[in-house]
Amino acid sequence: MSVGRLAYIKKFLNENFFIENEEGEILERERPVVTAITGVYKPSEREEISLGVGKEFSGKESVILIKLTIEYGVEIRNGREVFGVLSRISDGQLIS
């Protein structure tokens, strides 16, 4: 059973954190908002693979993101599942 769909993701992180850009500079990200469009493919009932592109908005600078996620769920009991998630978010270029 293969199923594909398109998802729109919006996240707001209420925290500050630091990232290092390609030049080695440390940049503070203040409560960023992330939006992304993600394509999702389900090769089976328990597996899900998603790939998308988005943008992180924080202060005066924004970052383009590429997201890849692989999920696998295992039913434990009473219709409940435990999911293992492998996710990679790659930040692209900084946009001022």
C-alpha cells in the first residue's frame, strides 16, 4: 500500500539557540518561525518518508531549510504505537 500526500508545516519555537554558518560565524536565532512544504510517501502502513523545503524566519535574517524525515511505527497494545524518527534538517544559505 503506497500512499503519497503533500503537507504544510508551520512551527514556532519559543526558545533561542545558536547556529554556525559556513564561514564559522555563530548566529543567534531568536524564537524562529519555520514554514515548510513537505511531500510524504508511505511505502507501508508503518513507514513514512518525507522530504521538503521551507524557510525559517528569525529577526532580520531568514534561513532556507531542506528537511528529510524517515519514520517507523510499531504497535505496542490497544492500538497504540511507538515511533522511531530519523530526521535531518539542513540549513541552506542565510538571507538578509
